[in-house]
Amino acid sequence: MLLLGNIMIQSFRYNGIGGDGGDVYMVGRPNFNFRQMRKELGGNKRIQAGNGENALYTKLVAKRGEDAEIHVPVGIEAIDPETNILIARCKRAFHRYLIARGGQGGCADNHYQGRRGDRIMIEFHLKLRPNIGLIGFPNAGKSTLMKALIPEKKTIKIASYPFTTVKPQLCYIRRFNNGNNDGTQSSSLSDAHSTQDYTDEFSLSIADLPGIIEGASSNRGRGLSFLKHLDHSDMLLMVVDVTGFKLDASPTEPFRSALETVALLNIELERYNPYLTQKPTVLAINKIDLPDGEEKARRLVDVLRSTNWPEAVDKELRPQRPLLFDALIPVAAKERRIADLNSKLRSIYLTLHHLRDPFSETCNNLNSKLV
């Protein structure tokens, strides 16, 4: 998209000051997407702010030009494609972010020669800001697990072939019952919890990303386009197939065990952004309904509970910054047996963000004043 800061008008007959040109801002809007953004722009790819007015003998200080605003989804980044430099990042709704500055009006300081404003090309890149980033290799059952977490969501696509999810999708978890969504008892491999159901209006956003592959941090399989959505997540939900992973039937593609899959995902995260390995992480060990699935999951849990678990894989597969998992939960997403996964995610979020009750705080403040 071309953004143009306008040429400013200058005047010198009466020592006047020409008006500065308007600036171009992007403004974040909640519940706004690229389709709405394109529709609002009406196909116009050239954005121009207003020109500053001429100084007159009856108005020596001229009015500056009007600013131009582009409404964008929250989480968007404005990038200069020529230098690949970040110009601005939209973090908050309704906040204005400067992306192109208008020119300076003619005045004595510039010998009454108005200076041209910015004239640049801009690319907009969207980074989701989910509470939970869902990551795993293709065909690990991420979308199936998402469906088990959000059974009321009808648009989640599930299929038996890899790369079913072709673009990130954002959904909201609103059910936080302990135990399985289908009412059956939790898996014996998970810690026992009460069966309390949370019925408040609390919700967590979760981003289901397309499956990444080895080399994703080097943009193999468009990996960078997907990993970037984890940057602003509060926590990670990693999904692995308990039976292991093989990208395709080609003899050149190696088979990876479930433990090697965890190590490789760890490596891709640390190579892309080492900070991601410090985020709270929950590991869902999927497909325990397959033959020997529960036993394989139990052995994997025993290994990953150790802080030096990378020593259990070959040296070339060992991450430099091993993940320390906040929870290891075997699941059978296809049968919607997810144990206490949803309540565990809620618990981690509440630990990160202590939710306050304004009514309770008001009562406490009143009581302290009365005392």
C-alpha cells in the first residue's frame, strides 16, 4: 500500500508560516479484519493526507492539513518492504500510530521552501494476539483437539490428511469443566481434579496454526508466517502424536518418535524466537486411544518430567533451551477425552493475569474507610 505525506504549502511575503501537511496514522479497531479493511479502503491503495494551507496577510499562521487515518485490526504491523524495517505495531484499539509524516510548511527556518512529506510503500502484516497458541506437526490432531475444547464451533475443519488447516483460525474457549467434555471420567494418566464446572463469562482465545515442519524457523513450509502468531500469546499448547510423525512416505523423510517431535518443536521455537521457550507451555499427548497409546504416553510423560529430558534424544536433536512443561496431559481428542486440559489452561492464565473483582475491591475500600 502506498502512503503519501503531502507537499506542504509555503509563503514568505508577510513572513507568514505555511501550514504543515497532514500525517498518516493507522488506528486499531476491535473485531476488525482484513476483509473489512479492504472494503473500507474501497480498492484505494494510495493514501494521501491533506495539504497545509497558504499563509495570507490576513492569516499569517496557516492551518495544517488534515490527517489521514487507516483503520486496521489490532495486532497489525506496518513494514517498509524495501528495508524490512518495522515502522509501527498496532497494540491497542483506538490508539493512533504514526506511519507517515507530513511535510513542513514554508517558514523562515527553511527559507520559505516547504519540505516534502514522507512518500513510502507500506506492507501490513497481521500478528494474532491469542491467549493460547496451538502448535504441532501436521496431522498431530490440533484441529481435532480444538474441536474437543470448543465442541459448539461448527467451522473447524477436520480431516485425516496433513495440512488440513491452511491458515490460522482464532476461536474462543468458554467451557472450563474439569474432566472430559463428553462427561466421561478423566484419563488415569492425568492428575485427579474435582469436577467443578465454571459457568462464568470468562473465555480464552486460542489460535490454531497450520502444522509446521522441520526448518519452519527458516521459513520452510511458510513457517515464519505461522510462528509469528505465537509472539504475543500468553501461553503455548503443544500437540504431539503419541505414535510419532513422518511427513510423507518418501524414504528421504525420517520418522520421528513422539519425544523427537517434542525436541524438534522446541528447536524450531528457540530458533525463531528464544523468548517463546520461556512462555508457559502445556503438552497434549494425543491419540492415546490407538493401540498401546496409553502406555507410550506414560513413558513419554516419565521422560519429560525430568529437567534434563533432552539427553534422551540424539545430540543433533537436543534443544539449547529445553522447555519445562507446566502440564503433560495425555488426550484422545477424537473421542473428546481431554482430561482437565481446559481447566489447566484457565488456571495458567489466571496465574499470569490476576483477575480482580471491581465490586469486591469497592466493598473492601469502603470497609477500610469505615474502620
